[in-house]
Amino acid sequence: MSLRSRRALHFAAGIWALLPAVSPAAAVPRTYTIVIEKMKFGPVPAQLRKGDAIIWMNQDFLRHSATAADHSFDVDLKPGAKAKTVLNKSGAIAFVCRYHPGMRGVLRVQ
Amino acid sequence: MKLTIALISAASILTFSGQANAADAPTDPQIAHIAYTAGNLDIAAGKQALARSHDKTVRAFAQEMVRDHQAVNDKALALVKKLHVTPEDNATSKGLTKAADATRSKLSHLNGRAFDKAYIENEVAYHKTVNGALEGTLIPSAKNGELKSLLETGLNLFREHQAHAEQVARAFK
């Protein structure tokens, strides 16, 4: 290996060492879908992580919402509508349909 | 009180239907008519509340009733059109309408808190009665899968309405 090549290699290694230690899995946020149907929220995904996204899909003919108790998200969903929210904090996030408060669930974000 | 008598009449109409044997079970066109009528009557009650009540929680409840029952009835109309079913008037629908007319007339003479209390208590009783009929008679009797599914969604919705009405009614005890 030439001196020039060795210097380039050392430079690249130095740059790599400066990058934050991030695992490949954590670097890729995932997107999940929660379907609302027959006046019920569908199953809540397990092992949610901060940065993941939820697509709320209202397949009812009624208007619903997905409203977080801690105000971290609030999407209004007309019949057939869908909306995306990104989970920007970890912990247990209780959510409810503000039009039908009996419809509720909890997202557990790691 | 005459209002109570009207409620008991409505309950009796649907209780009678609930006791009918298989041979007397309502047909799909009759079920569609009963469900649509029940929804329309609650829309009318909600509109009456919106015209007379100044209470924030009562008005929010009434708006919910008008919005949700209209959505269910729109869906029901689209379904019967798709299925080429003509809703068939029947004794239960007539009885429900008669009882609701009597209740609406009585409520029209009340104002303020007296109106709010009577309206919301009627909503509790009405949803309890209709939900019992849906669960015990209308859903089990429905033959068409799409009609049955719509009624099941309706029952989930109306249980939610009943719980909401009970919650609002507690403030008027």
C-alpha cells in the first residue's frame, strides 16, 4: 500500500471514530399501522421505539380521532382518512378517541 | 309523570319484540326500518336539545348524537339501496315513533335545568332500550351479513352513547 493510500485510510478511520455510536437497528425508524374499525382501535404494536411512526387508518364510517392524553399527538380522522404521527418520546402514552371516549389504548414506547 | 310513561311505552314495544319467537322474528326490511327509525328519532331529539339547551355538556352530547346517528343512517340508506331492499314499516317502528313524539312534546314544555335533566335521562333510557333490542332481537334476526355487521357497529356506538349519557346524567342527580 502506498503512503498516499495509507494516509487516506487513516483519515477515513478518524472520521468513523468521530461518528456517534448508533446501532443500525436504532437508526432506522419503523412505521406501523393501527386500523380503526367497528368503533375499536386495532392491536397496538409491541416494542415501539422512540422515532417510530404510527399511521392511524380510520376504516369506520364514523369520525374518530387518535388523541394522546399527554397532548403529544392529536389527529382528527374523518371516515376513510389516515394520518401519521411520530413518537418523539418514550414511555406509556395513553390515547383515546375524543369523539368516543370509550375507545382507548396505550402505546408503550421504549 | 307522563314522560316516564312514554319511556316505558317505548321500552315495552322493544321488549315485546325481544320476546318474539323465531317465527315472529323481524325480517331484514323490518329490521332496517326499525334501526333507521330509531336513529332518526334520536337525531330529532338531539336537534331539539340543541335548540333549547344552553348547557355545554348537554349540547356537546346532542351534537354527538346528531353527527353519529346521521352517519349510521346514511350508511344504512346506502346499504339498503345496494341490497335493493325497501325498508318496511312495522308495529315496532310505529310504536317507537309514537313514544318519541310524546316525549318530544313533553320536553318542549320544559326549560333550563329541567329540560336538560329530562333530555339526558331520556337518552339514557332510550339507548338502553334500543341497545337491548339490537343485542337480543335485531342482530340475531338479521339474515344479511352486511346488515348484521352494520347493526353490530351500531351497537358498539350506541353503547358508547349510553355510557356518555349516563356520565352526563350523573351531573343532574
